[in-house]
Amino acid sequence: MNTLALRSISGIVYTVLFLGAIYAPREEIFFMWCALLGIGAALEIRGMFRLPRQLVFIGSSLTLLIGYTSESSIFFVYAGVIATLLMSITLLRRCKKNQFHKYLSPLYAVLGIFNLFLIYQLDTMWCLGILALVWTNDSMAYLIGSKIGKTKVSSISPNKSLEGYLGGTITTVLVGYILNQYLPLPHWFILSISISILASLGDLVASKMKRLTDVKDSGRVIPGHGGILDRIDSLIYLSPVIYLLLTL
């Protein structure tokens, strides 16, 4: 089976599971799904940086549990945004593997996915629309880049191209316009552009992690995609920022 077919089948299964969690009768099910993804990504990062397994698992689980039971979630929103900004610094050419990056990365993953759950709590349809835009951007950037991509944009991820990024952005805006006809999205055009840009940066952050630790994929859980982090790197990065955009 070729790579594209394998990616497509895995992507369909992943999407069905995600939609099933969103449309489940109780929000606890979606929280558990987000927790599974967040802890899974954090443990993959643990393996990349050789951190203690128990420390990362317990820390990730407690962060999610405290966030879920907290009366106010705003601390976790701002903490997620700060973690995202700090992880962006790692994209600088001079940034090498250091203790700051090593220990922040698992927390960054957990806070990011928890903010997706907070978006779900705001409005289930907003969450669904955002997922559709993220998946559109990721899929079309990959497809267009693999077919016609020639202009390299970053040494962090040499396989990514300007053509792929532009193709992903254009199709994301088009899908945002269509979705807005059925799922009224707040400021759909700004939201679509923001998601496309942030999703691309999230992918680069994950690529930088892998480059710093000399691994190709974060894991092997999802055939054709790699690990959980490889599949949700965009969501982790953009969710705190998009939550702020939606609420402010």
C-alpha cells in the first residue's frame, strides 16, 4: 500500500474517532479523548528528549485534571499562549537543544490540547469548524506541496514548500467561506487565515523538536502519519491563540 493511501485510511479513522468524541452525549468523553491525545503526545516528546516516563505521565495527567476541575480556565489559556510563544523561540536558527526546550515541550503539548477542549466548551460547532479548517490546511498543504512544491521555505523542515503553504492557505479560506454558510463562524476570514498560519508554525515547531533529537517521526502509532504529535502538532500550537481570538 502506498504512503498516500495509508495516510488517507489512517486519516479517515482518526477523523471518525474525533467526530465521535465531539458528538458524544457527554462532554467527559471529549475531554477523555483530548486527554488521550495530549498525554500521548507528551509521552512521545518524553521519548524524544529522554525524560522520565513517570514524571511526564503524572505531570500531564495532573495538569489536565486540574484544568478540567478548575472553576476558572483563564490561567490555562494564558499559560497555553505563553508556552506557544516560548516554543516559537525554538524556531530561531541559533536555538539548540537545551533544558528549557526539553522540559517545556511536554507541558506545551498538554496545555495546547486542553485549550482545544475549552474551545469545545465554548461552542461545539466552533470546535468542529476549526478542526475542519485545520485538517483542510494540513491535507492540502501536503498534497499540493508534494505535487508541485519546489520553493523551500525552511531548513527546519526541508520537505515543506511555499507552494504547499499557499495552497493550504487558499483552500482553507475557501472552506472557511463555505462553512460560514452553515456554521456561522466569528470573523471567518480572519479565523481561516490565522488557523492556516498558526497550523504551519505548529508543524515547524514539531519538526524542530525532531531535528533537535534526530528522529524522523515522533512515534509509530498512526500508520502513514507517524506519532500522535505528528498528527496534532497544528492543534497544539494554535488552540490557545484561537481560544483568545474567539473570546476577545
